Amino acid sequence: MSEFHVRAVSEGEQRACLDLLSEALHGKPASDEAWAKMAPTWPAAGKFAAFDDHDTPVGIASSFDTELTVPGGQKLVTAAVDGVAVRADWTRRGILTAMMAVQLEDFAARGVPLAALHASEGVIYGRFGYGAATFCKGVSVERPRARVRDGVGRDGVVRLVTPAEAVERVPALYDRFEGTRPGFLARPAQWWPGFFDRLVTGNDGYRVAVHSGPDGDDGYVVYQTIDVRDRQAPERGAILDIRELDAATPRAWAGLWRFLLSVDLVSAVTGRARPVDEPIAELLTDPRAVNTVEVMDDLWLRLVDVLAALRARTYGTAEPVVLEVLDKQLPDNNGRYVVGSGGVERTTAGADLRLDVATLSSLYLGHGLFADLALSGRVEVLDESAVDRADTLFHTARAPWCGTFF
Ligand SMILES: CC(=O)SCCNC(=O)CCNC(=O)[C@H](O)C(C)(C)COP(=O)(O)OP(=O)(O)OC[C@H]1O[C@@H](n2cnc3c(N)ncnc32)[C@H](O)[C@@H]1OP(=O)(O)O
């Protein structure tokens, strides 16, 4: 059987790695034209690959550095893992395991405290210390029933902008949203062309509307209408599907929703990746106009430097707890940590709760409860009274949400 070796990707090898990724995700190799556009956003830096005996890439693990907002508002450097694949004829031979090991060691050596990704399947990344840390919901709002409460969302102005204007304005606008929620991901310059620009300048009919309040532009929405009318049911109207909706203020948020629900010939406004606690029903006179159609994991997080990550976030008010953390891949993280409102230290005191790094990573941004994970055995309880304290310490007022695909 052929062997493989894992090493950093060199200049000139990126295109073969991208083709490998596209094929594993059942896409097509990039055309010369597509690659010319893509190349500047797909640098060799941050990429590790597995190569066969002929130095042909058979696995890829790519990432770029950005920042993630943690509870309390601090932004932590985060490796966003944006492309992982193994060629179909090389799977289940340990290539992903080997690439993850090299990648995590690289993050740790560079002092990157967090890593994050969106998982193609729920069973892949837990073994490497990642836990589902933010969730999102899919909603469908029945437009004929949806009346926005009087006086809400009327303070500003919403205007449709051209794709060129959206490409120019929205990145700066997006920077105004920093710190609004735990899980918020900064979008570096290399992110925009491949995701936002391609979407709004492409042929799928995406429209962009910008909200302006007293301090200027303060929110935007990207949406697409899908016309499902036919001769038998001309009254059905189109589906207006939200791809992104972000706002710097509650007023801008309400104004954008009021606008979306005012678009004519629309039967339903849908969104696939909204925050789980987005209060759409509260905006309407009939809360039953809103249907939650699914709740999905969103961002998977991995604490790479447990002490630095625990120290970076704030906590609720409760007596401290001692957490014992187990980390197979990065054993420097193994040990006990006393976590309290006043800060976090390593400790030799006895543990109250024992958990692996994937479980801690999924709780870190404020999603979920220690109590629930204790029920499933993912948190081992050594002191019963510590469970409530840990939940009070880690709770966040707003549900964590990422909202950026990469
Ligand atoms: C962040 C992102 O980019 S998400 C996108 C991830 N990529 C994809 O989904 C593309 C298609 N799939 C693939 O390319 C590959 O199957 C990968 C990358 C998911 C897995 O690569 P492999 O080299 O096969 O993984 P590896 O051999 O190291 O497996 C490690 C363990 O995980 C398990 N595993 C890996 N992938 C899967 C899977 N999709 N389903 C179930 N178990 C899996 C293996 O069985 C193995 O378990 P074991 O240690 O108990 O034997």
C-alpha cells in the first residue's frame, strides 16, 4: 500500500489542492478563469496537505487567521479552518487524523488560542477536540399573517443598492457589528471576494438592501426571491429567502425585517441560518406567523490554548468551580483550572467537574448547559453543587451565533 506524508503546501501547489477539495465536496475543478479570480484568496500560507509517493496531494487542511468575539466582547485570534478533504480513494487510512495533528500543533506553536470550522458532518471533528459551539435556526414567516407591530422599525430608511455599491460598502458596515454577539467572526479582506462579492455579483438574483439610521448606514440584508407562482396558484407569491441580515442596532434590525415583510407578491420570508434567539415573533402582532423549521449546529470551536481562552472571556456571578480538562491532541492543556467571576488560574485543587476539551469548547461561548452535558455523561460530576455554578458562570445573555460561512 502506498504511504503518505503531511507537509506545508508550497507556492504553486494550491490549485491542485483546491481541485481535490472541490472534488471531495462533489463540485467541479476550477476553470482557468475561476482560478485566476480565486488564486489571491487561496494562498499557500495556512495550508497543510497529505502527499502520496509521487508528491501528488491526496488530502488538504486549510485555514486562515481571523478574530472571534468571545463572551464579554474581547476578540481572540482564531484559525478559521476553511477546507478539509481527503481524496475518495485515500479515505479511512488516517490522513485526516495526521493533518489535524499537524494543523493543531501549528496553531499551538503560533500562539493561536482558538480554532473554528463549519462541519460537513456531525461525527467528524469531536475526536479532534472541536465541539458545536453556536447554533442557528431556519425560519419561515407567513407574510400574509405577518404584521409588524405599530411604531416598530420605522425610524430609518431602507434602500436597495447595486451589486457594485454593496461590494464597496458592506465590508466597512460589517465591521460596525463587532462585539454584538459571542461567536461573531471578523471577515478578513481575503474572505469577501470568494463569498460575498461572488454572491451579490453572480447570476442568482441576490439583492442587497441597506438600512440607514441617525448615524448613517447601520444594517444590511442580502436576499433572493424564488418565484413559485404558477397559473393554477397565481396568488401563491414568491419566497423571499434571506442569505445574510446583520444590523448594528435593534432599530436597524427591526427596520430591515419591516422592509422584507413589505415586499409585494411574496408569500413567505425565509432564512436558513438565523440566530436561535432572534426575536422575530416578538416583532409581529401574530407570533404564530413565524415557523422555526430547523435548528442546526453552526460553528464548531476548538480551544487550542485552554488557559488563554478561559481567561479571555467574562463570567456570570457565582462561586468558582474547578474544571479538569482532558486533551489528547494538545496535552499541555491537560490539568485543572479554577474558573470564577474574578478570573481563571491553573490549580492543584481537586476537580468539581471533569470534561474533555471538545465538551468545554462547545460550552465556551455560552451555548448549552453543563447540566445537560452531565446528563449524557460528557461532563463528569465530582461535586453536584458545581453544576449550577458552572452554568451561571458560563451563561451569556445572547445566544452565541457566527453567521459567517467559510
Ligand atoms: C471544515 C471542513 O472543511 S468540513 C468538510 C470536510 N470534508 C468532507 O466532508 C469531504 C468528504 N470527506 C472527506 O474528505 C473525508 O472522508 C474526511 C476528511 C471527512 C475524513 O478523512 P479520512 O482520512 O478518511 O479520516 P481518518 O482516516 O483520519 O479518520 C479518522 C476517524 O474518523 C472517522 N471518520 C472520518 N470521517 C468520517 C465520516 N465522514 N463519517 C464517519 N466517520 C468518519 C474514521 O472512521 C476514523 O475513525 P477511527 O479512528 O475510529 O477508525
